[in-house]
Amino acid sequence: MLKNGSFTEGWTDLPPAPGYLINQQPNGWMMTWVEQDSPLYGSGDLSKGVPECVHKLASQLPPNEQLGAPDALILAGDVTYKIFHANAPFGAELKQRVTGLAPGTAGKFIAPVLAVLHGDNDMYGCESGAWVDTTGSSNPDDWEGQWANAAQMGNRKWYHHEVNFTVPPSGEVTVYIRVKSKWPAPKDFFIDGVKLEAQAGGPESYTPPAGSHPTTPVPTPPGDANTITVVAPRGLNVIMDISDTPNTIIVKLPAGMRLNVQDAE
């Protein structure tokens, strides 16, 4: 069902944004931001900057912001996802298509978001929201869900967006998380512990949303004994880790896939 709700399963670096900013798209999700001078998700306010969208590891946080601590920025695992800008209005979105749900059954999408307001007292200075699209519509008015303003979210508090829905006959839904800030002032959003509570209804598949940027292995010239070239089907992410066993390659495949190993020439 939902993939990588704890943001612990790696990411893909997106092409450089203006200012050579490298944003990180969590594996399983499609991440986009509102282009500069475009409306912030239907409002009259305009985006004036590209937010930084990155994974923050537990090792990068002080003890009081670790999992289980009083000011925790992590709700699950050892990673949290951060979207922020220091001095410009911005908006950003995470979305994911979820398949394999039982048609006609009830489901709930839970998306915790923590906002750091930096002293802004405008209750509409920043907002976050969560939605579930059960119709395949590109119009947010057709989705289940809503925004929460700064007064509802509070400062440095986890606000748990909860969206109830009924699984459509296709057994597929698309979930959305959006954040926006309308003033040229600092705002931070943290997202973690995202869940989809629903009944499975059959074989599950994952198709990356259109426009996603899967990691693409780059062929390397032959003759380098310390280089391994991986050729993966389009749409699959490739995550590298270091094996502790000498001369051993460990490969983990999605269910239903087979491994074909060929000797190097």
C-alpha cells in the first residue's frame, strides 16, 4: 500500500533548481514545488522562491529533537522530511498513487506535519493540508481533505491531518500533502510518520507518478575492476549500500522479480 511513509527508504536528487538547489524526492513519492510567480495552490498569493526539500537524519538533530524526545522532529524511524525557505513565499507538494486496496471499504490517510512559525502571528501566514483523490481528478475540489492554518497547527507541534475516504472500484487512490507560506519570512515544515489505514484487496503494484525522476544508473567504461554497472528497468529506484562481507554483492529485489547475473567480459 503506502510506500515510504517514514522517509527512511532513500531518495533521488532532483535536477538543480534556480540557485543550484538540489532537492530530494523521497523514494515512492513525487515531490514538486510551486514555480515562482505562480499562485500558491489556488490562492491569490504568489510563490517567490523555491523551497529547500531535504531529508534530515537523526544524527543531524540535537538530542531534544530525536525520536521520542520532548521536541521530536521524528515520529518514525530515524529520518524526517523538511521543506523550508528563509525569505520567500513558497509552496510544495508530496503525492503518491496507492494501489491494491479493497474496493468499497473505508480508509484513512494520516499525514503528520509540524510547522515552525519563527514568530509569525498571522494565522494564515502558512498552511498545510492533506487530501485523498478517489476519482482520478486533477481538481482539488473533487478530493477529500482540507487545509489547516497556522492557528490550528500551532508552533513546533505535530498536527495530524486525517482524511477518511471510501476506496473506489479501481482499488486505487492518490494521496497528497501540501504546504505553503505566503510571506517573505522564514518558515519550516517537517513531515513524518505518514500512514494509510486501509484494507488490502489483491495484488499490489506501484507505478511512479508521471514526471517522477527515478534514479538512472549511468554506464561506465569497461576495465575498472572497482566499478559495477547496474542496468535496471525504467521506473525502479536503485539504492546503494556497502557490504561488510569482502567480495560479496547483496541484491534485494521487489517481490515477483528475478535476478539475472552475467559474468563481466
